[in-house]
Amino acid sequence: MKKEIHPEYHNDAEVACACGNKFTTGSVLKSIRVELCNKCHPFYTGKQKFVDTARRVEKFQEKAAKQAAVPKAKGKKVKNAEKKKAKTAVAKKA
């Protein structure tokens, strides 16, 4: 290893989260500031927060509701089978 080219490693680097949680770890930085940690991250806490300023969630739900209200289109095979049934029913009546 070359000397004097590697950064200084701190075994007791302090990590401070925006929620107030603090812990120590190893890093080349003496102190680290983070926005999320294991105490406040939604994945670990189970509390999911939606910050939806553009109404994206509501717009998606509205589109999904409209799509669910529209009947599904039938495929060609189903349509052809229905036509054959209708023709045979007309032929039986005659």
C-alpha cells in the first residue's frame, strides 16, 4: 500500500438523523448527517407516509375505478363462438 494517499478512517464516526437518533459507525468522515434512519424509515416502522402534493394517488384511484366500471372486451374466439351459437339457435327455430 502506498503511504499518505488513503483518507483517515474514524472508528467512532457519529451519525445523526433528522429525527434525533444518533449512533456510531466507522467512516472516513468524522460526523455524518442523514434524513432517514432505521428508527424513522417507513419500511422499518411500518408507518407509511404519503406526501402527495400533485394528487397522484387520487388520480390513479379515479382512473382505476373508471377502468373497472367499463366491461371487458371479448376476444375473437368468444365472439365467433357466440355467433355460431346464435346461428344454430336460429336454425333450430326454423
